[in-house]
Amino acid sequence: MSLNLDKTTWKRVRLGDVIRRSRTQADPANGDVDRYVGGGHIDSDSLNIERFGAVDDGQMGSTFTYLFKPGQVLFVSARPYLRKSGVVNFSGVVADKTYVLDAIPENGLLQEFLPFVLASDHFIAYATAEATGSMNPRLLWGQMQRYEFDLPPLDEQQRLADLLWAIERHRLAAVKSASAEAAAEAIWMHEVLAKYDWDLRLQDVVRADRPLCYGVVQPGVNIEDGVGLVRVMDLESGSPTLSQLKRITCEIDQQYRRSRIAAGDVLVSIVGTIGRTWLVTAAFEGCNIARALARISPDPELMSAEFLSWVLASKRVAAALETAAFESARKTLNLSVLAETPLPRVPVDLQASMLEHRATFAAAREHVRNEIETLLSLRASLLAELSGGTE
């Protein structure tokens, strides 16, 4: 899709000339506001901010004093590559590293158009390059003001904003649909599994020749031609990427040959993030795992690997694992405790039938995910066309 824009009437502007930063402050302790927004409440690539915290939840820092009102735009200046900005429809406070912004229509910028300026790849590239600080790079207000771009006339901004907001509304509807489908699957899963006795323990379904174990304690430096090592961080997006794995020496792998993985094993995180699961595929055969992961090799005559992975990821089991973990330097779940995790006693043939039914939910989710990705790609393409030629 192309907008075929005629930019002859567009005007080059500095961002600081067409927006203003609100520095109005409020004291949450006085009851002036009851909500706050932190970086964790803002989803990357979302232009609407709907989540918030209560000011009395004990999680809000002392710098949350900057007041925002409905319709204003929030921009998180720390780590701008995370793309955390958007419009709020409620009042509250933010910390000093989140800018509260308004467009200045009399200077040529519509409030409805501002979020798309800040969401463009061109602006994000500028913000990332100009951010200062190594541990937590931040785009300072002065540098943000210096950003230059070509701005359409007000009437054209309105037309473009209407189109882009229509795409965003479609994306939000798809996101809500994905959440609804996930909730429906969770309810169905709970109702189906509640019909069975949960009198099995994880240790009851583990193969005797491949006992429950955790992985490499000290992996050492990365070795280019070494053995792949799966870590908890590799499972953040759901499944690891083979080419991006850390590599350990053959000597270290040999010391921990007990924890080498094979297709059909189930991995579960037991340090830091508790309960993240993944079903090992054939491509990762022979790789090893880090200390923060446990390897489970189920006996297929008792429980299929796919069914076990599904049950371990259920809310019931995930909550139980989280509760069973203890705090030291990081949350840790002992293997002895993991081994006692209750599982439902379901015949193998019925496990397969349940997984077939579950596949219909998975197909629906995949369809919605593809739709969301298409909408994000369309928005990025349109924004690239809007911001092109502003080097």
C-alpha cells in the first residue's frame, strides 16, 4: 500500500517548535491523583496506553510527580529503541524520565498526528543514536527538540491521522481477540483436566534412563564452534533460535553430558523466571542447557511430551511452581520440589485427543498473530513513507 504523497507543500520543522512538554506536578500523597504509569505499563509499538498502577500499591517511586491528563502523549525517554509512547485516556502521574507532550496546532502539528511522528522508524533511529548513557541510555529533552522532519499541512495531517488511527483500532481489536482466545483455551483446559485425578507426580512420568536434571553451572566464555547452550533468556519469545545460542566448549559439555537434550524433552525454567516451558525440537538435538533450566524426559507410554509441556504451562501448575520456589539471590525451584509437581492421570489416547482439540485454539491464535503482524508492518510502511527524505 502506498499513499502516493505530494510533499511539495510540506514544511521542514524541528520537533521542539511544534510540541511542548508539560511539567505540571502533583503530589500523589495529597490525593491529587490515584493512578501512575511506569514504563512497564506501556507496551512497545502500542499507541494507546491503557494500563496503570495505583499510587498506593507500594511500587511507585518518589519521582512520579509529573501530571498527565486525557489526550496527552507520553514518551518514555529511557531506552527509546523500546518504542514506548502513546496516548492516555485517563489522568495520573509519571516519573521524570517520561515526557508529557502536547502538540502545538498553531505551529502546525495536530495532537492526533503526534503519536505517529514518535512511532516512526526515522524518529526511533534518531532517538536511539542521540540517547546518552551506557547502562540505561536516555534521550534528553534538548536532543529530542532538535529532531527535524517534514510536516504535512494540517488538513493532510488529519486525513493521514484518520487512516493510521483506523489501522491502530483494528490492531487493538485483534490484540483483544487474541487475549479472548487465550482465556477461552485456559477455561476449556481447566474444565477438561478437572475431570481427572491429579494423583501423579512429575517424577512418576520421567524416564528412568534420563532422570530429571538441571544444566551447566559455569558455561564459561562463548566459543564460536562450541556446543549450543539453551538458557532461560532464549525462551523469552516462546522458542529459541539455534543460530543465536551461546556456545560452550566440548570439555564443559562432556562434564554435563547428563543434561544434553533430545527431541521430545521438556525444559522448564527453575531459576529467576519460574515455570517457563519449551518442548525441544529435533534441530536442538545434542545441545545442552544452563543451570537455570531443568530437563524432563517423559516416558511416552505414560505421558506424551507435548501433553506434559501443555500441562506444565497451565495456570494451575505455573502458579504452583511459582509458589514453591524460594527466594535467595534469585527465585529458585529445587529439583526435588519440581519432581513432586502434581499431574493429571489421563490415558495416553485421551491426551492425544485433547491435543487435537487444543490445536484448533492454536490455529486461531496463529491467525490473529499474523493479522497483528500484518497491521504493524502496514503501519511501519506508511510511517516510513511519511518520514522519508528527512535525512
